[in-house]
Amino acid sequence: MMNANYNSEINAANSLIRVTDSAGVKEFMGVLLSDVTTEDPRVNRWTDMQLYKVTDGTGRYVLYIIGRSVVYHEYKGICNSGVRTTTTALPEDSEPCPRCEPTLLETVVALEEDRYTIHVCANAQEVLSNLRNRRSGNTISGPAQRLLSEASIGDDGIRSAIHTVERI
């Protein structure tokens, strides 16, 4: 189920990276520091996260988060979610929404699309800030902690940011 934008191996070499979000494609010279996924065959929605170091000397990072889904809905149904598509165009691994219960007898359904978010971060502290969930007390999720831990192995900026003592 991996997307063409998804790098499955850590790339230690400086290379041209392209990432996509709703505003279009962004490209930069960089190195993939870490990538994690919450993909599980028993779950129909998951998140992929990638953290890049921009190698132009600015100390910037690119945090790329992709919310993925294989769920489809009743077109113009109670869920009011997804984009119009035909049932014949549904991917093989698509799953009907348990709330609105669309059937394959319908010719048109609404398929949830992947959601892409790009955060261009001025420094490692800004990466942490973008990973904090403000709705749950500024915590950092388990997968995001894993992303940072793996990135800290090869990047001094991330390692320093996650070990910074904050005086309260």
C-alpha cells in the first residue's frame, strides 16, 4: 500500500527530494533521517511520517506527514466524507465505512483521499513543536517519538532538541 512518494529506506546520501501536499510539489536537496508508519493490515486508516534534513546549510528540516485511508462512503451520505468515484475504480483493498454502510451495488461512492502535510521547520525545536498534539496536552505520539528517536541517531540537532531540559 506504499505510495510512490514514500521512501522505505533511510537515505544517507544527499539527493533531490520531492514531497507533495494540497498546495503542490515541493523539492529540496536533503537527507532522509527517519521514517515511520502506523500501517497495520487490521486497520483501515494510518499515518506515515518522514523527517528530512535540508542540506543547504540552513539547518532546516522537512517533516512530511501523510494520513492514509482505504475507506469509502455513501456518496453524499451522512458521513459527508471522501471524493466522488465509481465503484469500479475503487482500489482492491478498499473497505466500506461501518457508519454509512455503502454497498458495491451503488455505482458512485465517496473514497477518502490521503492527506499530505509538509512542515518546513527552521530548526529541530520547530520539528518537535509541529509533532506536539495540542488537543492532548502537547504530547508527542508514540510513532512521532519513534521518528525522533531514529532521527537522533544520525542528527545532532534532533538529538539535542529531544534532550533539552525545559525549565518550568
